[in-house]
Amino acid sequence: MRDVTYPPIIVTAKTAFRALGQRFQMSGTEHVPREGGVLLAYNHISYVDFIYGGLAANPSDRLVRFMSKRELFDHRWVGPLMRSLHHIEVDRGEGVASFHTAVDYLRQGEAVGIFPEATISRSMELKEFKTGAVRIAAEAGVPLVPVILWGTQRMMTKDHPRDFSRGKTIAIKVGEPLHPTGANPTAETAELRSRMSQLLAEVVADYPTAEQPPGSWWVPASMGGTAPTPDEALTLDAAEKRERARRRAEKRAKKKR
């Protein structure tokens, strides 16, 4: 694919990272192949995950095409940018088109990024995974590489004010690739989630103690933090979903007037 926008965007992003005084803990990036199709599966804890997630493939000189919700592509300013970066539009109500687009990209030798949880995790732990990641990798015949991001939630996530103050550490840990066959998507998805859960525990344990004191709101309750438990997060997610539905109904009612 011809990339005009992506290279300068990367330069701009790295300049911003330096301006913010951010430090990076990166490991396992050698697991991202330098050529050929590869699907990278990320945990989802922040609105800026796709910005930092591409760094996992940067040492391999790869550009990641992220599968992102349709709403971003519908945005007046963000939409054209997303398309210029060749990201993949995902309609949550009808994912067949995005599935085939992702498979096509992978067969062309592209690196594609996917968030198996589909939405941001308020608990900072892994939510339940959709089976799309293993099904896409199996259909395209490419490796599925797990990636854990940590620290991005401290900048911009649900239920907390934005904080772009200087000096934060961003951790990115890449695991060994899986090779789904598609024979049992449920079992293979469980294996992917298990691998990523272990990577997440390792990343949290290795994060600078000075930046992650006991009781930190961005750390899972099961790991000594005060983030909502998975059950509490489900309740908050449900309330958010109801509120979105209410706003959509109001908007439709206004259009009919």
C-alpha cells in the first residue's frame, strides 16, 4: 500500500512522546515478523491505545492497520485521517465486511491490529474476548501475536480526567506468536486470552514502583489497585450502554419533529 500520511504521523507522534518526557519499556518486539502478514492482538485500556500500539511493530519497520469502530470513520476530521492510514472500519452490528477486509490485508502481507475485547476495559483486566482475532488469523493463514499495553490508561480512559502531564512510563510487551487453525475458535480464543493475561501480570509487576503505588486507580483490584472489579465494570458498561441508547433515541425523535 502507498503510504503518504503514515510516516509523517509517526514522526509527529514520536516528537510528542519526547515532549511529554515519556519513557518506554519495550520487550518481545522481535516476535513481530519483518515481512508477511501478521495479526497483532492488543488489550484495550485507553482511548490512545492505537497510537501507542503501533510502536510494537516499529522495530520491525512495520505499519499497523488497526481495526477501529465505524464512528471514528464517520467523524468529519478523524475519518479522512483513518482512511489515509488504511485502517479498517468495523461496524459492530455487522462485522462481515471488516472480517474480509482484514483477511485481504493480511494476505497482501500487511500488519493488522485488533482489540479482541472490542471495548475499553474499566477494570484494567482483560474482558471477555471475541473470537474474531483467531478466526481472521486462521482464515488468512498468518501468525497471531499478542501485545500488552500499560500506562496508556493513565492519560486518557473511561471515567477519569485526561492527564497528559510529563514523565509517564509506557510499557509494551509482545508475546510469542500463536498459529490458530480455526478448528476450534472458542478454545483458541481462550488460549490467546490466557497468554495475554500472563503477559499483563508480568507487565504490571515490572512497571516502575514509583509510578504505581499501592491503591493506584489504574491498577486492577486483583493486583492491589482500586480499579473497578470485573463485575463492577460490567455494571458500569451496562449503564453506559443504556445511556448511549437513550441519547440515540432522543436524537432520532428530534429528527422526526
